[in-house]
Amino acid sequence: MQATENMKKAIMPYVARCISSDQLLSARRNIYAVKRKALRQEPVLDIFLKADDPYSYLLIQALESFRSRFTIKLRFHVFYDIDPVMYPKFEMWRKYARYDAYYLAKLYGFHFPNNDSLPVQDEQTTKQLALRLVEIENDDDFIVKANVLLRHFWCHSQPTSPSFDNYNKAELRLSNNQSLLAQKGHYLGAMIYFEG
């Protein structure tokens, strides 16, 4: 039993290195690309956005110029809940993410308020934002609309009047997007999934 454990410990670094190697990643991408080309499909980015995630707001701003430079389909997946196991010190993470987002925004010429001017955000306002975003995630002008909603959220935090076609349908989509995020192997907002 001890010999087996020792062997596992000795082999695991090599297995981990192999799984995360650039060659394996490149091979997987090539397989997906060949399959996509054979099926004559356009390349697709699956973009996961968490409504109250500072990095998701920065990503939306970055995608405005990205979309004009590349011919690629963007599929947005807005989610709301988080897996508490992945955030053992959630408040600490949230505080750092806001601090980090402010400095990243300054570095890349995006907008994000500094900590002194961040509004207080409550659960109801955040949930309304998530429902509004998921309701428009299939719109062709999602990036523009999302940018407006997110700027309003991060600068004012006042609930915008919801206009949900179907509240239950929007809730279900948030839940389905959360499941898809986990299925793709992610748990954070501002994640992009492309060809494996």
C-alpha cells in the first residue's frame, strides 16, 4: 500500500505536466479546429460573465474592440451564483478583485471606479442585473447593452427597472449557464471557452 502511494506521488508531477503541456493543448485545439472546418462552422467563443464580477465588466469593454478585429461568433452566458467551495474567503476575494479591476482598467484604458467611489451593492440589485443581462444575452448588440448596464451598476448601483419577459425563464437560463460553466471546467466570471 505504501509503495503504491509513493509511486503515485512520484508520477503525479509528470502526469500533471503532461496534461497541462502546450503540446497537448495545441493538439486538442487542432482537433477541434479540424472538426469545425470539416463541418463548415465558424469559430465560436463561449463567454461566461458573472453579473457582479469586476473582471466581467472589464472583459465586456475589451470585447468591444475585439469583435471589430476578428470574424468570430460570440456566445454569452451570464450566471449569478458562485460555488462557495471555490471561494473560501469570498469577501477577501471580492475586495481584491475590485482593487485589481481598478488598476487593470487604468492600465488598459477601460473604466472602473476606484474603491472610494464604488456604490454599495445589495443582493436584490445584483440579482436584477443578472436577470437583465441574461434576458439580452442573445441580442446582436449585447456588448453595447451590457456595457451600459454594467457601467450603471458599478457607478450608481441603483436598480434599473426590470422588463422581464419571463422571470422563471430568466432564472432557468442563469442556472443552465452556471451548469455549462462547471461542465466546461470553469468557476469564475470573465471566462472564455474556445475549442476545448
